[in-house]
Amino acid sequence: MTNTRPIAPPFPAGPSTGQPARPAWRIRPFDGLEGVLPGGTPGNAADRVPGDGPADVPGGVHLGAHRRTLAGRLTAALGTQLGERRTFRKAAWSTGLCDQYPEAGLTLFHDDRERLVHIEAFAPAPVAYRGIPLLERPFGDVVDELNAAGCPLATDDTGCLAPDAGFHLTGDPDEPAQPAESVSLLTRSALDAPLPRMTDGPRSAGTDSHRIVPHRGTDTVRLGEDRAVLRARLGPALQSTPEYGGAAQDWYYEHGLVLTFDADDRLTTLVVSYVGRRGTALLDGIPLLDRPYEDVAADLAAAGIPLTARELAADLPDHGVTLHLVARTHPAPPVAAVVLRAEGTPPAPAHA
């Protein structure tokens, strides 16, 4: 069914409107957005972790920027226009946090060192590429104007990818009159990553309970193990490239495990998190998963196990374990994942 509701006037004006152009949030391929911060706020070396990408560009939000510094700059520049910040994890096994600003139309994804690795913009964000407004306009019109501007596009089920420009536009190719929904700004590594696929091999019986071995892994999987050895033991896995950190990732649905490997195929990060089925992880007999965090913390304290709270996480320093919460919206947020990292794998920064 064709959408007949009026489409909001594009902001800024594009070549199809004939209106005077106004300031936009311009896509800078593989670097982020220019012009997000009004007045061209000067670039600051403190925005970036040293060695993590090109030099900053005045007045923008750039991949590699540090989360807390970027949040401060956005708040100072946009004030009440920025609105509420909602912090969450994209998935229980994600080692980084996401900050969403619904009123500003931004979702910022960070890695476990708090570097910005992915940007998603949605209405009312005034995002443009080559002067073409991308949001709050019919998806088909945007695609036509990008093609006319010489921007190569590859259409998929969820919209279209602009591989040379480093962004994906979400929309319905079968309903071109519907408005484009969002723009995702990507890194080259994300564009080059192979599609996830299942590995071969005989299936093994799934595991619905893991016993945590401090600093080493679980009773069945140990940090530092070889990827091929683990596949022979655990069976087929969904293999992919992680969004950040590590060289490869295997997801064992039946075992409730997400495993990340280095370039030598050695296990560096082990996450216990069940999706679509029940399971648990036990530490000294204490069940950690799918229970309210306050209950888990109380049991750990009663057992004399130190715990250090962080933002949507808690560390058990004497055991090399991190507990993940997904979001604070739940009245009693449950522990959604148990994470162990090999020695030398950079941990997430601590928060008060």
C-alpha cells in the first residue's frame, strides 16, 4: 500500500525542493559527521584516543572520539536541544556501550575502550550527503538523487549501501514512497567484513550450564584455546567478524557462548549469554545469569567475593569476571552476560 501521509519538509533543503539550503549534518566518509556541533566548535585532541584515526575536524562527531569527551561537547553545544541520553548495550555480549539521544536523532556506539565506532542518525537529525538530504523524505527520491549525483549504491532488503561513501540508508525498496528511516555511518572494516555463516561439522549436545573457572574460562572452554580445537569440541558455530576488538567471532547458540579470537585464532574473550533458551553460569555455586543484579551482588557479598560496580556492568577483580547489564529501564535489571578476558586483552574503562 502506498503511503499517502505528507512527508515533512527536508532539512536541509535538497536539490529537489528549490528552497535555500540550510546548515546540515554532513557525512564525511569513514570519519563521521561534520557540522553536528553548531558554530564549528574547534577540534580538540582530547576527543580521540591517541593513534585511533585521522585528526579531528572542527564542528563534528567523528569515529574514534572518546565517549565522555564527546558527550560533554554535545551537551555544551546543543544544550536542551540534545535532550535525554539513554545508555544501553546493543546486545548482552557487546563489550561497549551505546548512547542514544532520541530528541537529537543520534545513536552512538562505542567499543570497550569508549571509542566511537558506529553512528546511527534518524529523524529529526538533518543528515545530508553531497547536499542531498537523506531523512524524512521518500526513500525512492533519495535513492534517485544519490544515483544522479554519481554515488554508487547497492540495494538490499533493508535499504541501500553506499560503499564509497561509508553509509547505509535504511528504507523499504518495495515501498519507495515511504520515508527513509535512518542512516548508519560505517567503518571500512565493517564494509569489508565477510557475511556471517555457519561452520561445518557434526553437532554436539548443547550445554545449559557453565561453571566459571576464575581467570581461565569455564569447565569446558578455556581462554587461549585454539579456534579449531574448540569447534571440534563444541560443534558448528555462526562465524563472523566482531564489530570491534578481536579478529574473528564464533557464536555457539546451543552452548550460550560468544567467543572472540585474535589473529592467531586464540580465544581472547569468552561471553556466556543465552538467547532464546534458559541457561546459567555458576561461580562458587552462585548462579549469575538472568537474576536481578541486586540479588546476585548480595549473594556474592555473602560469599566474600569483592565486586566493583561500573556503568551497566560490575567487575569481580579476584576472579577475572565481568557481569553485564543491558539497560537500566528494567525495574530490577538482570545480569544478561558473564564475560572473561584473556590476560593482556584491554578491559573496559572503570566508572564511578
